[in-house]
Amino acid sequence: MKRWTAGLGLLVAAMAAQAGSWQAGGGVGVAQSWYRGADNRASALPLVGYQGEQFYFQGAELGWKQPLGEQLSITAKAEWEFERFKPKDSDVAALRQLGERKHGVLVGGELAWALDARTGLSLSAMHDPRSRHKSTLTTVAVEHVLPFSTQQDQFSVSAGASYLPKAYMQYYTGVSTAEAARSGLPAYQADAATRYQLQAGWRHGFNRQLGMMVRLSVSHLPADIKWQESTRSGSPMIARNVSVGGLVGLSYRY
């Protein structure tokens, strides 16, 4: 479901500079698609970001961060929802008869704790205000900077779990009765699901301004969502429940 273009915000966030600084650059991301008949794609990503004392925008996300103490902070934010299914892009003829699942915008907040100098824990709740899928997504995530990192090279790992409500899963993976009649596919009523994600990143600073970022990611949905032709079970839209992606980019700090 989530195309790797969503990594745009993650990449710029990982390159966040000192307060009041601008960044610009570019990158290339590659990822597997969840959908049947959709090619794995490489995308060129423009990278622009700003980090102020409280306000920031980082690629596909913007927000206002308010410290609540030395270790606790709260952020009001909005982010682009990159989930999308375009029927005309599918190589499966029956899927081209389904309706489009569109991009959207999520708004909400995040509560973050700095557990120590290297480890952070966060809890976020993001809602779809345009009611495309009438859902609120909640995510728990932890990020850790590895101890062998240096001033020039930073290595990090992160893990997260997002609860995806039934309405969200139905919008992006379900097949309605009308769509089934039109396409010949079986109708599919999706259940709520949990999406797990693991990421590993490396940032190398060539100097104080220029940096390079490499990031790998694995996302996992429940196995029973994947279409099984032999049993005609699962979502007719979904080819895999595990998606692997990666990206590399350069960023210049002004």
C-alpha cells in the first residue's frame, strides 16, 4: 500500500539540521508495490525542508513541536497520505474495473519521549479530515541511534506498529459488491489490521553542509490479506503482505 515516495518525509527528517536551517537536495527511492499487477518503481524525490525552534516542514510533513520538559514533547502535525491505487496502471484486467483509491491528508498529533540520549519513543494519532476512509491511524514507534555512531557517520534503527482501522483497510484493499459485479472478482470485506515496519538508516556527513542518507525499510501486513488464487481467498487487490524498499539521497544544509 504505502509507496516509497512516503520515504521523502523520513529522509528529510533524518537529515534534520539545527534550528532555523533550510535544506535542499534530491534522492531516489525504490519499493515493491502491495498491489497485484503493479510494477516496482524507482522515483526521483526532491528534498526540501526547514527546521525552526518549533515549526518545521520535512518533505511530506509539517508541524509545530512544543516541549513539555526535558524529555517530553508534543507535536501538532499534518502529513500527506501516499496510499493510492490507480486501476489503469494495473496489469490485471479485472483490477482495471475497480474504483481508484486516492491520496489524502492526515492531521493529528504526536507525543514523544526521549528515553535517553540515543533512544526515543513516540505515540501518534493521525486522522483523515476529508473522510476518504473515515479513519484515525495510531502508531507506536521507537528509534535508536547505534552506539558506534560518530559525528560524521550516524547509524540508526527504528521499529513501529500502526493500527489500521477496518474502514481504512476496506478503502485501500476491499472490493465492494458493485466492484465485484463489474470486474468478476470476488467481493472482499477487509478487517482492521496492524502494520509493522522496521527501518535501518545511515547518514554520512561529507562536511557541515553536505550529507548523504541511505535507508532500508520492511513493512508487514497480516498474511491472510494476500490474494490466494488456489483458494480464492484474501484481497483480490493485494499481491504481497511484505514490502521491501530503499532510498538514497543527498541534502545540503544552508
